[in-house]
Amino acid sequence: SAVISQKPSRDICQRGTSLTIQCQVDSQVTMMFWYRQQPGQSLTLIATANQGSEATYESGFVIDKFPISRPNLTFSTLTVSNMSPEDSSIYLCSGGTDSYEQYFGPGTRLTVT
Amino acid sequence: GQSLEQPSEVTAVEGAIVQINCTYQTSGFYGLSWYQQHDGGAPTFLSYNGLDGLEETGRFSSFLSRSDSYGYLLLQELQMKDSASYFCAVRDRGTGFQKLVFGTGTRLLVSP
């Protein structure tokens, strides 16, 4: 198993600004992912964070809006750029050695005003 | 593409047994996972079925029928703490099974 921490846990930001969310895993994991979840809704995959290379984005998500870094096996960041109220959501990172069993961070609750 | 359908809400009483169903349509299939998420909490992994049949983990069991594109999570001896949302998820073949697609989620409400 793995323990995943995220920070910040929550933030309130003004539109047009950017926020970087950090994700730290306590052990080396092969895969790291970033998700978005609206309260009461399912999880939507934003991208797969690849160590030392560009992230793999899902349809509807682009690098200019959600740049992701993963400099090593235990750390990743997600930036939400040029924010609008539609970006208000919970952002979750996850990691695992196999995609079917992922360990999730506690999430970052973002509100954009 | 992938789609996974679950009932939106299920209610039950303490001590009862409840079954949460998941039907899926995928371009390729490589196993069904289940996750639990309490309000305000992180999703936590419960079980995985790579092959047909029943997998048991304590009070929780999960079943898969690949021919029917169907699975379920069975919760026995329900406790109040089991009130949570439950998600089924499949691995996506399109990326070599390297990512999960989550179902719509089922909110379980357990009453005394």
C-alpha cells in the first residue's frame, strides 16, 4: 500500500489566477494520476503523470490549462491555470503499482470566485 | 469508449445484506475494481475481480460475470460506517490497461 498526501487541502482563488497542487507518495509507485470530482459525482481522470516526461491527458483536458510535472517516482504537481468558476471542484491524486488498485490522496477542494 | 452504470442510491438497515450492481460496456475488458468513498474522504480500494466468480474479503464480496458484462459488490452485516459512496471501475484497454474508468457511483445509506 501507499500513503498519499496532498497540499493544499483547500483553497479559495480568484478567477484568472493559477494554483499548484502538490502530491507526495510515501513509497515509490509506478503510476500516478490526477482526477477531478464534483461533490456527489464520479471521478474523472485528468491525466496520467509520467516520470520525467510529459503527462498523458484525457480528452477535454489540455496541458496549457492543467500542466503536470512528475520529477521522480514519489512526487507530482498539478497546476490549474487561468482559473474560472467552472474549475471549482475537488482535485485528487492517486498512485499505485498497478492501475486496478490505486491509493488516493485526501483531495484538494478548490473554489474559484 | 467505456461506460459503467450503477444505481444512484441504495438504502438498507444495520445488519442487513445489500448488493450494489455494476454493468459495463467497454472496448476491452481487464478486470473490475471497487472503491469506497466516505463523504469528504478519499476513495479507498475494496476489491478486484480479474476473473469470473466471487472474491471475498471479510464482510465484503465482489462478483464478476464477464459474459454478462456485469458485476456486483455484496456487503453483509451492514454497519452504520458502511454509509458511503461505492464506485466500480474498469481498466481502459486503449492505454494498455494503464488507467481506470470509474462508474457513476452508488450512494449507500445505512439506517439503524
